[in-house]
Amino acid sequence: MITLSFFVIIMIGTILLLLPISKTGKGSLDFIDAFFVSTSAITITGLSPVSDLSIILSPFGKVVLAVLIQIGGLSVLTISVFIMYIIGAKIGISNRVLIKENLNQNDLSGMVSLVVRIVTFTLCIEFTGFIINLFVFIPQYDTVTAIGISAFHAISAFNNAGFDLLGSISLQNYQAHILLNINTAALIMLGGIGFIVINDLIEKKSYKKLTTHSKIVLKVNLLLWILGMLVFKFSNLGGKSFSWLESFFLSVTARTAGFTTIDISAISAVATLMLIILMFIGASPSSTGGGIKTTTIYTIFKGIPSYAKGKQVITYQRLINNETRHKASTLLAVSLLIIISSTFVVLTFDHVNLEKAVFEIVSAFSNTGLSKNLTPTLSDYSKLTLCILMFIGRLGPLTILSLFNSEWHKKELHNIEYIEEKMMIG
């Protein structure tokens, strides 16, 4: 149901974007490109097969794009349950189970109230970002245009989508604009840490009282933001270096947001590698971002010293069980396999630079949207490959794998016990 709901909305978005009312007549948007944009919006990625959507899309088309981004960030199921709650409809156990799986929760208790809080948080945060954006754009545009750009930018930033209506070079004209940079970064960060952590922070109001999940998410995010900023700041020592503001913004947006205040195609190899790593890790569970998630990488790295010392994996006086570690290692292995196989596909259909191909593929899989200007030049086959990557990345490789398990809700019963085989590893 989760997979099908996303696919249906993608197709509806494709049809709406193909309507004459959605286009200005400047430039073209064929079926593949419309499907790509719809997929990119629903999966909150931000990659685009055309360099400047603001020219091609009419006001109606831009509204459609914004709605697709909002649906993609919250998910169809979350919005559906919220609407059912508003109109007083009965929310059955099947809907609660779907929400539980969609939000990656461990139990069914409080699912409806959680959905209400998620939608409320989203609207409040986006409205605040919208008001701040008005101070940036009203002096530069007429009132109606400024309102439209401000609202679109707030929605896109909080949902980590990376789409903008400011031209083909994203936010490069605003690289020194402190208010827009900080506001956009704050929206990205709030969307990226996840609704569960935001709710925990509001309820507990103290770091010591937070759940273990929230503590891990906040610690890993802070570490990656600082590490990324330092690497970007000192990665171009031989040439033009980034400012602290540019370095900070790039470190934040690399975590699956997709906005940029610099020319990504001109950065150094070190900065490119760091971007790929940050994109691959991505945001946190139950957030608007993609990637393999901060908790996954934390679990994997936490297990390394524990294995070396022959001890159990302990964090914040809690045991990380084998099921969690197995899930994390499976997610990492499957993600790497998907990226490698997709690289082969793209290189087969398009003779492009390997670095650019890997960058674009990781950007699509992690739902980031940063680009080295490769996507518009790709063949339809490679564009469809990126669409599949964005779709898998948004739903999660583990969700896709669960499609092959018809008895996922049942505990496995072993009627036969097998002799253990200790395989030689390493």
C-alpha cells in the first residue's frame, strides 16, 4: 500500500504537469521529463531534467510542484489519516499499521495523535520560514511573486526537496545573503532530524530526558554538520576557498536537501567525495530526508570497536540488539549494491565521466538533488534509472525488500533446526 500510494501520486503529478495549463510555452516538457519531475518532487529529491523549471512551469504548474513536494514530504498516508481525523472518519487498525510502517515506529500506540502533531509541526515551521522569506524576496519582486516564491521555498526547504524558482543556478546569487542562508539551513535541519525528534524536544525540553533515538540523531547530525563544514572550508586550499557561510550551508544541504550557493561542478575532488559521503548517509528516520540515515551509520560504526574488543554493543546504557545491527548492515549492503549496479546501467547507456555518474546516482538514491549538471544530458533510459533510484530511496530499500515477504507480520517458525556453519570471513 505504501509503495502503491507513492506510485499513484507520481502518475497523477505527471499527468497534471503535462497539461497545457501547467506550462508557459517556453521550453518543452515531454512525458519522460514530466514523469521525472513528478518522481523527483514526490521523492523530495530535487533533480530536474531541465535546467530552469521556473521558466517552463506556469503558476498552476508551480502550485502542482509545491503540492507534490508537500505530499512527498509528509507522505500520502500521513495526509490521508490527517484528513480522516479532521472529518471525523473512523481510522481502523489497517490504517494505523500502515502509518506505523510508514513512520518506522515500533508499536501502534498513539499513531493518530502522532500524525496530527506531525502535520501541525510541518505547517507551523513552514509558515515561520515563509514569513522570514518574505523579508528577503519582497524588496526584489512584486508582492504576489514574492509571496509565491517565499511559500514555495519554505515548503521545498523544510521537506528537503531542493527545488527552487530562482533560476538555473539555485541560490548562487544569494551566497552571501545571511538571512536566506540561515533560514533555509534551519528549515533543512528541522526537516532532516525527523518529526519524532522534534516532538521529543518539544515534550521533554531537556537533552538528558530525551529518548536514546533523539540523542543519537542530534549527536550524529551535529558531528556531520561540523565535519562537513570543516572539510569544505579547507578542501580548496590551493584555489578559491569557500567562506564559512558557504561551507556551513553546503554541509547542511548535502544531507539530502539539494540547494546550493556554489557551483557544484567546479568543486575539488576532496569536496566531491565529502559530498557523496554526506549524501549517502543522509538525514534521520521519520524525517523529510533520504539516505541510509544517521542511526544506520551510527549502529554500524558503534559495532566496530565493540567487535574489536569482543564486547556487546552498548550506547547510552542500552544494548543495541542483533536484529538492529543486522538490519543496519543489510541496508548498507543493499544500498551499495543498488548504487554500483545503477552506475553500470548509466555508464552503459551514456558515455559520461565516472565521477559525475556516481555523484548523480548517489544524489538520486539519497533523494538529495545536488547535481553536476549531468541529468539534463542523460538519455531517457538513464533518466528512468534515476527515477527508479529516487523511488527506492524515498520508500527505503528495506521497504522494497519487504514486498517479497508475504508473511512480514508473522514471526518465523522454525520446524527444522539446522547445524550451524561457521563460514570463513575476511
